[in-house]
Amino acid sequence: MQRLGLIAGNGKFPFLVLDAARAQGYEVVVAAIKEEAFPEIESRGAAAVHWLSLGELSKLIETFQREGVHRAIMAGQVKHKQIFSSIRPDWRLAKLLLSLATRNTDALLGAVAKVLGDEGITLENSTWLLEPLLVKPGVLTKRAPSEQERKNIEYGRTVARHLAQHDIGQTVVVAESACVAIEAMEGTDATIERAGQIMRSLHGEASTLSRDLTVVKIAKPNQDMRFDVPVVGVKTIEVMQAAGATCLALDAGKCLLLDGEKVLDAANAAAIAVVADSDCRTE
């Protein structure tokens, strides 16, 4: 039986990969990141689970080599601020960090993937086993975006694509074609929450902006599907509803619905429009 390595961060993503891999006959060896992975990963039928700290690159390589792993998947969030603040690098990772011209996640994870490849461990696309969960193009909910929401999407995509070129973030929150919040190291949910707080504070005063928010979440140009793939779950919809967001725009084929149809059921229940594009234009 073939062995597959799983580098597990937080959230449901690693569990989905583990279940899909086992269903396809793989023995899965999990390298669970201590600072991020959920302890429940221990009870999901993996052949082995090894707990590693975020900076232990040498231990990761040695573990996979000892377990006979030659292919691996990286799945689950590792908070950007963890990568650049909490990390305690071993000698191999410290050397790699010193070699980076740009200190962003793309540069770091791309370099890690190269080191793994040099050691005989190929990093596969994180969506490889989860193709059915990739967002399809079109309007995905019962309600289509309104005319104003479409304008918000068009403007938000323009802003988001400029940001994504610099690996700043994947999410922009817009109200009446005005940018309310952009994602940096805090993550999508925190960005949406901050946008809701800003709008509530504005509406404590006289404001010309509609309180309804549109969330635009895109993939990076030339998105590396091996890591940092945009994901949306039921929690995203719940955070949007609490923040007063009424529309969500995604990139078709490059964003995962972690909870499958439950995401769209939640959106329909909250009257949130969800639309996905396969190019730079709105539907």
C-alpha cells in the first residue's frame, strides 16, 4: 500500500485530505504542527501521527524518510503571524529563512517545497484529492448578487488582485465600491469581523455608505495549489452574517468549500449571495 505524508495545520482541511486519501487506499503518515493542528487528528485512522513544532524542518524530513513517505500534501491553515513571530527555526529552516529575498508565505513555503523535493519528498497540490469541493463557476446560491453587489465585486476583485500580486492577503471587504477592510496577516474571518466593526462605528454617526458588505476572496495570480489555497467554510458564512455582509465572491476552480453544500445551505438561510468567477469578470 502506498504511503502519503500529510503536513497538518489547523481547521477541517487536514481531516478532509486524510479521509479522502484513506478512501483511495493510501496509508497516511501525519506530521501534525503542534502550534496549529487539532488533537482529533490522532483518532482519524492515520498509519502514524507525529507532532512537530513549526520550525522543525529537519525533523519533518527525517520523519517522512523514516516512514517511507515520498509524496506529501500540506493542508490546513498556519497563521501568517505564527510563521514570522512564533517560529523557532532549526538549523535547516534558519538557513532557508536567511536565503529568502522576500519574507512572505509564498517565498517561505515555496522554499520549503524545494527542500522537500531535494530530499526525495514531492509536495502535491493540496486540492489533489478534493477536486469535487473546488468551487464551480456561476451563481451558487438561490439569490444572485444585486446590481450594487456586482459593482462591489468588480471593484473588490481589482483591489484584491493588486494585493495578491504582493502576497499581502486574499480577501477584500467592500461597501458601495469603497474598500472597508483588506486582509493582511490576521486571516479572512478577522478581516470580515473588522469590516463589520468599522461599519457599525460609522453608523453610530452619519454615514453615506450602505451597511451591507461584500466579501471578495480570490486566489493569487499564478496560485500555487500546493499551499495557501483559499478556503471557505460554514464559519465564514456565520462571520459574514454577524458582520452584516450580504455577498461573497470567489474564484472558481481555485477555492475549496470545506463543508461542501453545507456552506451554500448556510448562505441561503442567511440570504447571502455566493458567486464564483472563472476569470477576472463578474458573472
